[in-house]
Amino acid sequence: MTVESSPSPQTGVAQDTHEPRVAVSALVTNLREYGLVLALIIIMLFFQFTTDGTLFKPLNLSNLVQQNSFIIVMALGMLLVIVAGHIDLSVGSVAGFIGALGANMMVTWQLGLLSNPLVASIVCLLVGAAIGAAQGYWIAYHRIPSFIVTLGGMLIFRGLCQAMLGGGLSVGPLPVSFKELSSGFIPELLGVWTLVPPTVNAAGKTIFGSGVQLQMTSVILGLIGVAAYAWFGLSARRTRERHGYQAEPFALFVAKTLIVSLLTLFLVYQFAIYKGLPIVLVVMGLLIGLFVFVTKRMVIGRRVYALGGNPKAAQLSGIKTERLTLYVFINMGVLSALGGLIIAARLGQAVPAAGLGSELDVIAAVFIGGASAMGGVGQVIATVVGGFIMGVMNNGMSIMGVNVDWQQVVKGLVLLGAVVFDVYNKNKA
Amino acid sequence: MASTILEMRDITKTFPGVKALSNVTLSVEEGEIHAIVGENGAGKSTLMKVLSGVYPSGTYDGTIVFRGQECQFAGIHDSERLGIVIIHQELALVPMLSIAENIFLGNEHASYGVIDWNANETRTRALLKKVGLDEDPKTLITNIGVGKQQLVEIAKALSKQVKLLILDEPTASLSEKDSQALLDLLLEFKRQGMTSILISHKLNEVSRVADHVTVIRDGQTIETLARKDVTEDRIVTSMVGRSLDDRYPPREPKIGEVVLEVKDWSVYHPIHAERQVIKGIDLNVRRGEVVGIAGLMGAGRTEFAMSLFGRSWGRRITGTVLLDGKPVDVSTVGRAVDRGIAYVTEDRKTYGLNLIDHIKHNVTAANMKGVSKRGVIDDLRELAVANEYRAKTNIRTPSVYQLTGNLSGGNQQKVVLSKWLFADPEVLILDEPTRGIDVGAKYEIYTIIARLAAEGRAIIVISSEMPELLGISDRIYVMNEGRIVGEMAASEASQEKIMRAIIRGEGKAAS
């Protein structure tokens, strides 16, 4: 239904009243994102408290990242699928299947060069792309609902995964170099800097608070990242102002940049005093950056939003909607495959249950991040935050010793709560 | 003297930051047809939502007196219980249910939850007879046309013992013939003593059936005119607050050589494969020329335009398209756009806009190349483009970051127009460019059309409103049942001539 816009006999004045309105609307439109980040921080503080400080311990942070990165990697693909107005239920099974395929290539089958971990991984990603294309073909060109096609895919690839592992067996151990993908840390190029030298007490134990050593490569990378973030934000502001457009209020900008930077530096510090940044975190960070750029700045990203918002209008605007849908599913296939490799690398072997049920965590991350089930709405950063909310809850509740059954209940309630909050907000606006 | 059935006194309704209605007064006599006219955004729909309880009592100021009783509706059910029934512009029927199921939806004849289908059907037949609709009650809604769907809505209203029937732009998507039938039906109801409120943009309809006309502008009642005082000029003047000397902007056509020529264009129906919808159309349009295509609903005009525009409609499409005398391939939308053809849809909400995205993104959607380099969007350039077209087409919003779904019909139409203007087409096909928008916005659209023609573009306008075609075109094609049945210079054309061409064409098709 149309909400008729207010009659505006003051059209001429509108320009003048423009600026404060933009400032307010910038705050309002971003309110949800801020709210989401706030929710994540509250949840983190909650578990930090209930787990007696275990959550933020360097070792646990590394675990948290390694356990949840595959969810976030797959959620990036799922975001585009959902924004395009579809769903993919097969991602968990595809991840499992690819893990089994990769493990067999590297361990069981003697394929020469193809058994090299790197080559095998690339082949696995290509197989993922082919799986995405096969499913996307039916969805895009034959208009079979994605729910049905990927439900089929979910059964098929789980079955293939189990068949490939000889029914209930596991294949391993995987090569050490491959396991680095999940459990490795970036190589230390600059050396370790001892911040506080270790003091050994009489009992031969290091005293708490001493023996802090920083992995300098990680620290430098963190500093570069934060500096780049601030610099890009500032230069974007400058360009806007130079062209006479109102940017968001300066105080808001500073506050936002400061909070994000401090949070990042804090986390980097925690990693640096342990073993440095996990490789999988760096991979994930690069992917997140890439997808932010694609969705915000690239034509193809914009077209996915247009497709999800109104497929008929998109088509009549000259967008090749079928091909675009196919691309979205190919992308999903590749990321599912990457997710599968990450799982296998973390476990050190391929198991029949790898990735089982993870499609639900992935989809939940996207919806907690505020994407619309109708398509056309959703943000990368919000999805990542949504993924971390799920991850922190998983991790926090495990440390607390909450029963797995009850963990699911809590996660379900959080998902419902997030969506209810969204609907309530929209109706209020 | 007739008694007053409804009085709304000093109705004031504020939304955050906007006063939508301020001290609106409306008084409707028993047994009359009372028309409410006003520009989009003037507050007509808001007023009707207050009356029907969509905005419950307490969210507005003022009093409503219906049949001598002061009313405080908490919701639509309260107003419907008293016999106030509103039929919205967007019909609220379930497409995959039958006529009978729709009419008694939520109001079924049932005992203990078990529906008595015979009783429903018998009553449906009686109701359909009343509204003059000859259809089987078991027919699915999706299988009947919009005109008939409108009648089903009215039958549904009658089933609720309606005392006051409110119709919100009932003829907006109806053909001339169906509109006439609907108005006749209203007059028939009036003879039977029913009271109706008619909200309409179409002044000829209003002056034909209304006993009183209330004009609303900027959320205020301007005046209520009795039938004898109603003239189109008078209404137009008080609607827009200024006099429109001319309904159409003056222009001096500078017509050049032929830009687009279509030869022997034939199209078959996408589902009923044996049905030929377009039967060998020849047509051309020149640089700087505005060519109108007249015809009744179902003549095949939209189907022709969409099949031409990247084969967006139909199957087994044959024929040649020449641009500047050379045959061109326009078999996909992308190619058609690249060759300089643009099609502005008749149904902006379904085919024209991404309603959940803002103006800026909608304006650039058909020409992303214009705001990007190597696939990367230049955000500032895009913002500049959006602002430029907002100014050019006079889209009235505080910023280009408004969601298009929240805009009025006129503003939405301007966004769709902007989108295609930014694609910089040689040939612009406008399908019902002023459907469902108010007089003031119409004039602005006509002005834009005139300016585009003056820039040397070739323009095809499809419209069901004959005065509009006569007012803005240089040449008019008349279409009927998939054929061109007449071609005339606008200076020699008249409504009678067009109708005669259609009727003669019908005779030809039959023989």
C-alpha cells in the first residue's frame, strides 16, 4: 500500500532543511547495525562474566575463530543468495561432501600432483563451483523453487559424503600443511617482542601478568588494518564534503571509528600475546572485505539487490536475471566448498557428519543480521556480526557447560528475537 | 430534504513531522453519490482510513457522526458492523480462490466451522446478479479481468449489508467501457437508496455521477460543490490552487526523419500458444514526434510494446525492427536499451520500481554503466545523477534516500521516468504514463514529454484516456484486437473518430 508522501508546498525550502534530516536519517538507518554490534558486545560481556573471564582468553579467542569461521565464510555466500530472494539448504551437505572429496584426494587416492594439498584444495573449490552451477541452473533457468532444488542437494551431497567415506568411517589424518588452513597462525616474520619479561616464582611457575610476548607481524598487520580503516573513512568523508554533500556528523564518525579501532586492536593484542593471528581469520577478513566491496560498490552487487527487490523490474531494466541468479549460486558453491575445507582442516580428517546442520547456523546468521526473507535487503557486516553472535553463544555456552539441547533452544530464541525486533522496528518507522 | 448520513467534523491527523489532515470537514447526505477529489498526497486516503477505522479512534482529533450517532471505531470491524465498507484501489482478493470463496471470506455461511457451500453459492449468485456480473461463482479470481474483479469487490461489500460504500479510485485500472459500467452500477445503487463516496482523479466521471463534490488540498477541505456548480475547470482550479489555463503544455513539434520502424510484427500468447495476440503490425515514429496508440483494454497495446522491448512478452515473435533505416537486433532488454529504446511500464509497482530501495538506486538501475567504471560504482557520481534527475522531473521528496515504496503515485512515476531518461534513449515508449496520478503531476509529465520531443527524441505514448492522447500526440494509431485499425494526424482526430475506427475494426475482424 502506498503511504502518500506529505504534501510539500515548501519544495523550495526542502534543500535547506535537508542537512539535519540527513544527519538524523543516517543515525536512524544505521541504528539497527549499531544495535546489533551493541548486542554482540553485551553478549560477549555476559559470557566473559559467566565464564570467569575464559571467553577473552587468547587461547579461547583463537578457538572461537577457528570453530566459527566456516559459518561466517558460508554466510557471506548465503547473504547474496537470500538477498537475491532464494535460499540454499544444501551448504552443510556440500561442505561435508567437499571435505570427504578433499580428504580422499589427499590421503586415499594416489593422484600424484592432484594429491598435493594446494592443488587438491583448488580442485575442491572448482567442484564447489560446479555444484553451485548445477543447482543454480535449475533455479535460474527452469524456475524451480530454490527451497526444493537445494533440499534435494542437501540429501544428495550428504549421501555422497557418507558413501565416499565408506559409510560411517573417517578419512585421515590429513597432511599437516593442509591443517594449517584452520589451525595455523601467520608466520612470524618480524620476531617476537617481549613486552614484560617472564618472572618465575619459587614454585617454578611464571607469575601471572608477566611473560607477555607480542607476535610483531600480527601487531603490525592489526595497526595497518586499523590505520587503513580510519584513512579510508576519512578520505571518503573529505570527498563527499568537497563535492558539497553532507556526510554523517563528525562526532558520530569519530565515535564509530574509535570504537571499531579500539575493539580491533584489543582483539589483535589478545591474539598477538598468544600465537599471532590465525590464518583462517586472515582469510575470513579478506573475504569479508571483498564482499563488502562487491555489495556496496560493484555493479554486480547492486544488481543482486535489484533482483531481490523486484525481479520483474530488474529484468525490464536490462539485468540478465537468470545469469545473475546462476552466479549467485556458483558463488555459494565455492564458499560452501571453502567452508568444507576449513572444517576438514580443523578436524584433521573428513568425517561423515562434517557440516551437518550447519546450513541452519549459516541461515540464522544472515537473518540475525537483518536480511529480509523476501529478498532485496541485507548487509555483509551485519551478517558477520550475526555470525559472531551465534559463534559467541555456541562457545560461551559450551564453556559454561550448558547442555547441547538447551543451547539449541537459546539459539532459536535469539533468532526469533532478532527478527521480531526487526519487524517491530519497521512497523514503528 | 435528504438527511445527513455522515458528518466528519474538524478531523485532524498528524504523523510524525507531517500534518496529514487539518480540520477537515465532510458532510454526506443519505442516498447521494459524494465525490472526493484532490491531488495525490492531498489526504483523501488518510481521511477514508480515519473514517473506516484503519486509524483507530484516539489517533486523530475530531468527531465522526454516522446516522446520528457519534462513532469511535477501534478498527475496520467496527465500521463494517455499521455498514461502512471501503473498497481500496488495490483490490484485496485472493487470486487462487473462487468468486464465492472471496465474497464470503471471513464471513462464511457455516455451522460449527463446516462451510455450507450451497448456501454460499446461492447467495453469491444473487449478489452477482445485483452487480450485473455473469460469471460462475466457482470461477477463480485469477481467471477474470480487473473490471470483473472490481465488481466482485462490490458484491463482497453488498454481502456485508453496506449502508455507505466508499470506492477509492475504482476505475484507475479499468477500460473506458468497464468504467462506464461501474458508474452506471453506482447510479443504480443510488436509485435503490444507497449512499456512496467516490474518490477519483477522473473529472469527467465525477461530473457525470456525483451529487456533491468535495475538494481536498494539502490536508484541508477547500470547498464542497453541488452538482449544478460543478465544472471541470472549477474543480481543477480548486484542486491545484491555481488555474490551469491549459491541461496540456503548448509545444511546437519539429518533426524529423523516421527513427523507429516496425514491420509486420506478430506475437503469440506465452501460455495459450495458438492464440495470436499481435497480428502483423506496421508502425513508425519520427524524430521529435509524439505518436499515440489508442485502443480499448485488451487491444494488445502493452503486449506489443513489451514484445518489442527485448521480447519481454509473448512467444514466436516475428517481424523486423529498423532503427534509422537499418535492421537491428532488440531480442533482449539489454540490446534494446543499448540500441536506444526505453519502455516505461504501465504498472510501475510491479514492473518499474524496486519499492524497497531508495530513489538513487532506482534512477540508475537501467544505466549502471553511466555511473561506474570497470564494474565499480562511483557513489558520488550516482548521487549527483539522482539529484539531477530529481530536479529535472521535479520529484518532491526531501532527499534521494527516500524509499520509492513510500512515494505517491505521481512521484513514483517520475522516478521510473528518470530511470529511463538517464538511459538516454532515442525512442521512448510510455505505457499509460499518467495512470493513477493527479492533475498537477499529469501536467508535469506532459511537460517532460514535450521537452523530450523537443530534444529530438521519438516518443510513443500508449494511453486509454483519449483526451490525453489527443492533447499531447502529433499522430495517433488506433489498435484493436492486435491490429492497427486506424492512423490519423492528431489535428484531424477526435474521440468519435477513434471510437469509429475501433468499431469498424471490430467489424473487419469478425468478417
